[in-house]
Amino acid sequence: MNRSIPTPSISEVSIGPFTVHFYALCIIAGIAVAIWLGNKRLAARDESLRGIVSEVAVIAVPSGIIGGRLYHVITTPEDFFGSEGDPVAILKIWQGGLGIWGAISLGAVGAFYSYRKLARSMNLPSFGVFLDAIAPGILFAQAIGRFGNWFNAELFGRPLDTWWGLSIPYKYRPSGYGLVETFHPTFLYEAIWCTFIAILLMVVSKHWSAGCTFAAYVSCYSLGRFFIESIRIDPAHEIAGLRVNQWVSLALISIAATVFLRLRARDKA
């Protein structure tokens, strides 16, 4: 095959005694975009709210990173515990392994705690309004963060012989795929899907009630993740033929869609 998406030849760079991992840079860049856009959207509602997202992020971001790592550890315990596991690797988040469900869950808990604390001394809108403001930014952050998987040559999909196939070096190919050169670039699929949803929500959600945008984000993202997950070939636990993340996606689609429809129905009542 003549054309394909290449895998970057380097995933880190040394600056003196420090090593900068591109995966970490992608995560940091995504967080920065999410905070910037969230602040802008909240300030557009009320200028006095400018900077609130930045303040909440002080607790929400570390909480999200911890939650994302915990989710990954819980769903792949064999990588960290047992005879072949390495518990120290839990700390090496630059190697990849942040589960979005854990990041959103614990990050939301941290955000709620911080937001509620600020609300005691400020006249803030409901937490649902805050979640709606940050939802598109979170999607852009996820899109940017997925490029970290590209630099790490990880989480790609099944073999794909076409011009947008992702060329994977031999040392990164899973067992049984040594002779296969190109695979589905699932990092790119998810980045495109997240970007599309973010733009769509910013266009169509202007008159939705509090909480609708965030519920739509969770439901729409989970829908795309369900199908993207189905073509990934990295090791994963399965239940009844579906990967665990697919079951989680189905559950979140149902819950978030139900919340969204109820909130919208209340608007029309």
C-alpha cells in the first residue's frame, strides 16, 4: 500500500534532566482548551461568572485524572497486580490509560464540591448550567487527548487496507498481527466524533434548559464510543461478547437519553 497515516517516530523529548511525554502534552492542551471555552461560554451567560471554570478546575481536573486512572486500573487489574503486574506502573499515566468514564465521574464530583463551595459566597446559577457550559470544551479536550494515543501507538482498531489506515510499527502490533501493517485509526475516529458533537451542541443547545446539553453530550459521545470500541483490538474484558466499555456505553446512553428527554419534556410542559 502506498499511502497511510504514519505513527509518530517519537513520543517524548528530553529537555535537560526532564522528559516531556507527548501524551501528557495532549492531555494538558485538552484541559486548557476545556477551561478556556468553559469560561467563555459561562461568561457569555453572565459576565460576572468569568473565571469560575478556572477556579472549579483546581479541584475538578486532579479529581478527573485520578478518576480516569482508577477506572483504567479497575478494568485492567492484571496490568498492575498479580504475578505479571507492576503496581508502580499505576503512577505512569504518561504511558496511557485514562478511562474517560472514571475521569468524568470523579471529575464531576470534584467540580460539584468546588462549585458548591463557591456558591456559598457568590450568586451562581445551578450546577446544571455550569455542566452545560463546560460540555463542549470537555469534548474538544477528549478529541485533543486522543492524539496522545496516536503518539503512543496504542488503542488502534482492526486491520484496514486503505489510504486512511494507520501504519503501526512492528513492535507495537498485537500478537497475531505481526504481518499486518495498517489498522483502523480509532484515535482519529473518536477525535472527529467528539469535535462534531461539540460543534453541534454549541449550535443547537442555546435555548435548552439546564442540564440538557451535558446529558446530550454523555449520550451522544457514548453512542459513538460504543461503535468505535467494537473495532478496537487491544485486550479488554468482555461480558456476553461485548467489551466492558461497550456495556458502560449502553448504560450511559440509556441514562443520559432518559434525563435529556425528561428535561426537554419539562421545557415544553
